[in-house]
Amino acid sequence: MSDETPDMPEGTGDDYPDLHSKPEFSETRPIDQVVAWEADQSGQEPDEEILTEQPLPTDEPSPDVTWVRHRPLLGPIPRWGGVLAVVLFGAAVAFGGFRGWVDNQLRPSAPPGDEVELTILEGWSTNDVAVALGDSGVIDHPAMFRQWMRCPSGLQWLIDCPAGIEYSFQAGDYVLQEHLSFDDTVALLEEGPLPEEVVRITVPEGLTLNQMVNRVVRRMPTFDEAQMRAALASDRLIWEHYPGELPFLLVEGLLFPDTYQLDDATITDELGLLVRMHNQFLAVVEELDLEERSVELGLTPYDAVILASLIEEEALLDGDRAKISRVIHNRLNMGWTLGIDASTRYAVAKTAGEPLTAEDLDTKSMWNTRVVAGLPPTPIAAPGRSSLEAALAPADGSWLYYVRTDENDVVGAHTFAETADEFEDARRVCVEKDLGCG
């Protein structure tokens, strides 16, 4: 580029403005008084029609600028739909949490426990009964139990309660259990109180013969322990399917756990009570068609009772019984040892909950399913109806392992696994929760 100053055309001077100087205005007028015009030829005066208003330089946009509104990428319907979806999702999460809380209130927090003796006094309302049930531990959530009995029409869909029932319970003495469901509690109360002249004794599921004798004698001072143990060897307690090859008679599992009433004529008859318990076992076996159904599974009727006794000792929840049955059936079909701790405890004369030592686990015994394949030679406890049914109707599945983990925060629930790795993961959960896995 040249450093020389370009020649100015003739006539220049004051007529040419200095482009590097600031413009000067002789006066300041409002925007609406400043005009601009265009002419076809130089020097022509503007026509009135082509006068246009021209704003002075300013930071504000010119009023003659045409603005264009761009359409949003999403219209109002999708945007409001998104907001609605978020609101509905939040409501669903909140309702799910609330529904979970309600479900927890409706079900017992633990499996059925010890017997509870409850007295309903004359003049008690259903609220008084609910409070007493809660204080005694029969009902875990008495406030929800009251709502369940009232069953307001607006809550029927939520708490699954029977509508239109007015509950009225008779005054008197009752024998219930800890941690019962609402339905079971009402059913027992509606049976009415114990007759004053009758002695009622309950033998729960899962007791061994030794535990059964101790319980009955403790609750029936009129019974003699020695005579009762001698009565266990009676021929009147032999089942036709008892294996003839066994060199001993052991009626373990052949006395049905139930509630029995004794009157003045039977409160000193030890053998009479045992015969009634065996006859009840035979009645339940016939009702379940156990003989035919066990053969269909490749078991003898006696094997089915043995299997049911294992289920009774292992399961804490009814929902797990058929799954535990399936694990046992699968292991039997594969020729594996069952590895059931309850049988090992029976072999070393320990009760449920007692820890097992390494020596216990290696004990050489026909009842120790950790070292002997197949079923033990006899039942290890008295199975109830639910366990007998589960032995005959195992759930569908390929599980080979189970371990208690209180899965989904359900007390007593087991986790079922198909592989050793899955089982080991579940076993670690059992250990972390201190549920008896060592």
C-alpha cells in the first residue's frame, strides 16, 4: 500500500466532511420528526408520498424492522405432556411407597410364634379387643386391624377387607398365637372361647417326639411322663406304610400336630391322646390322597412324610414350602446329598436355632444328610398339613440351593438359587444379616 496522500477532487474542501471526525448535529429532534427521502434524480425535492420516518442512531431497534418469531422445537402439547409425565411418575412412586407401607401393616412382621392366652371381658368393644390383641403380640398392627374390621368403603380396594361385617366376640378365655394374620385371628375368635369344663392342649407343627412329650406333660400335670413314653411303643400307633426293614419302631412324624380337647374321662389317658393324634394323621393323609400322589412322584408314602418333615423344619413361610420341596426333589433326582442342617441337628439331638459345630456337621449318622445321600430313615419332626401338601406338590423350578436372607425385607424368606455362585452370593447376605449362616 502507498504512503502518498490521494489527490482530492476539485471543489473539495469544506464540502467534503472529515470521515475521521465525529458528526455534529445542529439540533436534536425527536425520532418522529426526522425524515429521510429518496429521489430519482439529484436535486429533486421529495414527494410527500415517499417521505419516511428515519430514526436517529440509537441502541433501540428500529420500529420498521420486521421481526420473525421462530417456532419452538417442541410445541405446547409435548412440553405440557412432559410435565404431566413427570408429575404422574412422581405420583406413582409416592403411591408405590404408600402401598408398600400398607401391605407391611396388613401382614405379620414374623412367622406365627408362641401360644398366647387371651381373656376377653364382658362388655368389651371391638376396639378393646384390638388393643388387647396388640398388647399380647397376637396382632402386630392393631391400628390397621381396627381399620380392617371397620372396612370403610373407600379403603376396600386398598386393604382387601371383608365389607359389611359387624364383629362381636364372646367374652371368655382364648388360646391364640403370636404374629397371626387378621383373617386367622378373627377365625379363631369367632370359634368362641374355651369351654370351662374342657382342657385344651395344642401341639404345634415341627416338634420332635421328645419335644412333644415334654410339652404335653408340662401342660397336663395329670399325665405321667414315663407312661406316656412307654405308650409311644404301642402297636396302635403303627402305620401300614411304616418300613418293615427298620429294626425299630419310631412313630416320629406319625402323630398329627393339632389342638385337642380333653375332658374328665381323658385327662389321665396318655395312650388315648396319642391314638387320637395318630388317627388325625391318618385322616389328613387320606384327605390329601398322599398314598397315590407320592407314588406318582417316585416316593413311598412314608418317604413323602419324611420329606414333609424336612420342609416343616426348614420353611418359615408358607410361600417357601413348595420351593423348598422342589429343591429337595431336584437333589434327590440328581443323587446329591441334601445338606439340610435340620436333619443334622436331629442327628446330634440339638433343637432348632442351636449352632452346629464342625464336629456336628461331620457326624456319621443315617439322619445327617450332609454325609449320607438321600432321605433320612425316618421323619425328623411332626409335619403339618401345609408341609405334607408341599411334599406332594413341589413348585416348578430348577433350584438346587436355598438360604434364608429375609428377601425383600420379609422376615423368614429364603433366596433360591440354581448355581453354586448364586448360592454363595445369597449366603453372604445371610451372614451379613446374622440369620444363622455362620
